[in-house]
Amino acid sequence: MGSHIYVDETKERGFLLVAATLDTSYLTAARATVGRLVFRGQRSIHFCKERDERRRQILRAFRDLPVEIVIYDATAYRNVKRARDACLRGLVSDAAKAAAERLVLDLDESCLGSDRSLLGRELGAVGMAGRLRYDHLDAHADHLLAIPDAVAWSWAKGGQWRAMVRRMIGEVRNV
């Protein structure tokens, strides 16, 4: 079985990239769980805009999902582009080792061209060109992007929020 990796980042206290990996056999159920959390009239969950009690509700639901989270910590970098690139290189390497089928990155138009160039090079370097598909999507296009969004916000916020997601985190990697 393969896996899909959903990716978002935060620049709140330095650059962190969060990768949430789900086995393809769980995608439908996970999308249904996240979809039930989206309010009528809401296109997607955007964690920073939610109230605290709602954040707690969302995190409780996410903790029950069969998701593996890796945080790529590039807070040592002063330059955001270099930090993002370092994180993406690490992500591609890990995705290749895991034989992932797809990367879904939260769409940031300002990074799109640079990401495509870097991902193309890195996928070729690890022998995954044409085998690992990647997409840049808006959060409303795939509700599973809410998972790394929530974890990134919570981890960066620290305190009780970090404690709420700590057990979801498989690893924090300094890049």
C-alpha cells in the first residue's frame, strides 16, 4: 500500500514544515472525519482563524486519525526560501524512502515556481521522477491539508497547543 503526504508550513517562530502521512487505505475515512468538522458555509478549516474551543475539538478529532507527522525544523535559517528549500529536500528524500505516491502541498503562489523547480530536481535525484506525484492545492481542494495546518500552528504556538499535538508527532527533524 502507498501513502499520501499532506504538507503545510508556518513562519510564526522560524520556518517549520509539517508533513502528515496517511496510508491510502485510510484517505476516504480521514477525509470524512475532517469534512464533518467543516461548518456549513465554511470552505475549509483554517486553524489560525478558529476559536480556542473549536481548535481543541479539531485537534481531538485529528489525534484519532491514523496519521504520522514529521516536522522539518528549519528555524536555524534566517532566509525563508533557503529554509523552505531545505525542508522540501528532506521531505522528498523521506517520501522516496517510504515509496509515497503523492505529495499535496498547501498552495502558496509566491513559492510555486521555485517549488516546482526544486521538486523536479530532487525527485530526479532520488529516482522518483514520474513515480511520486505532487500537487499544490488550496486547503478547500483537499480537506486533509487541515491536518498539517493545525499541527504547524499548534507546534509553533507552544504551551498547551504543542502538548495537544505532541503524541501525533513521530519525529522533529532539524534540516
